[in-house]
Amino acid sequence: MKSSVAPFFPGIFKGIGLSLSAFFVFFLLVNLFYTYSDSLTQPAAVKILLGLYFFSIFIGSFFAGRASLNLGWLQGLVVGFIFALVILIIGLRTVETALTSSILFRFCLTAATGVLGGILGVNIKSSK
């Protein structure tokens, strides 16, 4: 009997790497545009980065789910939580802030985004 645990982790690692890479690129592009453009205000940049935060989670969760044969929702959930934890740890180390209800609410949205990406990823397979 084959274990279904072994194929579970490569998809998660791929999804986390993809999410973090995508967000890093988006973060750099938005910050470059904010720095060298007068048309982008700080509140608008924060909203754009928040949207790209969730888009990055969706991308990583989608590809994690796509790499698995089943349990895409669980892979998406794990990718979303690990991504959010990494960003939270980086944020808490760079900016003095406390854990608030808005951060906990963002974790819930992260979970929903990850689950959605994982479900769509496992159900939308590439035609090979």
C-alpha cells in the first residue's frame, strides 16, 4: 500500500516558494513605483500590496493543489498559513506592532484564499 503523504509535501514546498517569490517581485515593483512616482500615494500602495498578498497566496495554493492528486484544499490551506506566518514574522521583526484582530482576520482570509486556490488547482489539471 502506497502512502499518500509523500506526494503531499513537494506541492506545498512548490506553492510556498512560488507565493513568496511572486509576492517579493510584486512588493519590489510596487515600492519602486511608489518611490519614483508621484501618482501613487501610501494608502493606495498599501491597498495594492494587500491585494497582491492575497493574489500571491492564491497562485501558490493553486499550483500546490495542481501538483497533488487530492486534498487540494488542505494543501492550499497549509500554503496560505505558512506564507502568512513568514510574512507576519518578517513584519513583526521590521515594524513594531502587536497582534491585533485585523491580523487575525487577515489569517482567516488567508485560509479562505488558500483553500480556494487549492480546490481550483486540484480540479483544473493541465491537459497533457
